[in-house]
Amino acid sequence: MSAPHAILVDFGGVLTTSVHEAFAAFGATLGDPDLPMRLLREDPESAQLIVEAECGRLEDEDFETAFAARLAAHGAEVEPAGLIRNLQAGLVPDEEMLAVVAALRAGGHPVALVTNSFGRDCYEGFDLEAIADVVVVSGQLGVRKPSRRIYTAAAEALDVPAERCIMVDDLEHNLAGAARVGMAGVLHRSAAGTSAELRERFGIVAAVVP
């Protein structure tokens, strides 16, 4: 691999707290913390709903109505209105990771935010243009991670070859998608761990990146 120059970074679960934990917190209000994520992973109808939503082909209200029906089919009655917001209510900014990304950017490494969007308000409170040089959103592009197209679109927008980009994501299958276009990956588990790995990959001293 060529020396890395640019960083591609996920939004939910990397620049925010854990998506899984947020969904589990909502599931706990239904009596089963695992239910929302289990349906989105294992129930074919629910899984297709999230694909359509993240690709921008399904309006929020339609997703909420359909997913509320899937929850009801598994014993959890919920009000459809506001369901997306309730699922994401536990998400808050990860200030440490935002500082890591800001430091890399200030050090001359271009940053692309590469995110699977979920709901029209999912970035509320974030100034995406201030976080990254390039913002690639699945709902606007019409494809989602781990499609190769979303990674190549980000690299092209940065004008950096894919092999000189590093993708940071909290999901292994998204890193596998990036690898298919020649990008290295960092599996995010904590700000401290990701920061240490990025310092090593980019050859940056600890004082530059938190």
C-alpha cells in the first residue's frame, strides 16, 4: 500500500456513540433490548426496509410505518410517528473522535465523511461541512456502504487515489467494502484505540493527534 494521505470516516458509531447501544436502549423500552437490531439484521423484511431507507428510496414516514408493523409482528407495539428519532435518541457526539479527525485535517490530511444516512434529521446538531472536506451521504448518492461506489465517490471527490485512503468504520463489512477498492481500514472500537492506530498508520506523533 502507498503511504496513506486521506481518511474516510463513518458517522454513526464513530463520530457518535454506539448505534447498537442506542438501538438497544430503545429496545429496552419495549422489553427486549436486542429486538430492533435483531430484526434489522435477521428479519428479511426489516433488513430490506433499512436498505431502502439508507439509499434514499424510502421516506421516513414509510419506514416508520413499516418497521412499526415488523416490531408489532414480534410482540412490540410502538407508535410509528417519531420511530426513527426514538431509535437514535441515545446517540451523542463522540468529542474525542471529532478531535482526532480535526487534528488529522489540520495536519494536512483531507477528510471525507462517508455515511449511511438514516432519517432526514440524523445529522441534526452536526456541522458536517466543518467536520470534513467532503461529505458523501448514501441517501443522496443512492447507494450505501459496503457498495464500492460510495468509497470510490469519496476518493474521487478528495482527488486522492483509493490506495492512499484509510477508512474508519465500526462495522467490519463496511471495511471489507473499502478493501475491495484498495483502501486500508481501521475498525473503530474506541477513540483512544482508533487514534493510536491512525497515529501509527500516518506516522504522526502523539502530540498532533489526541
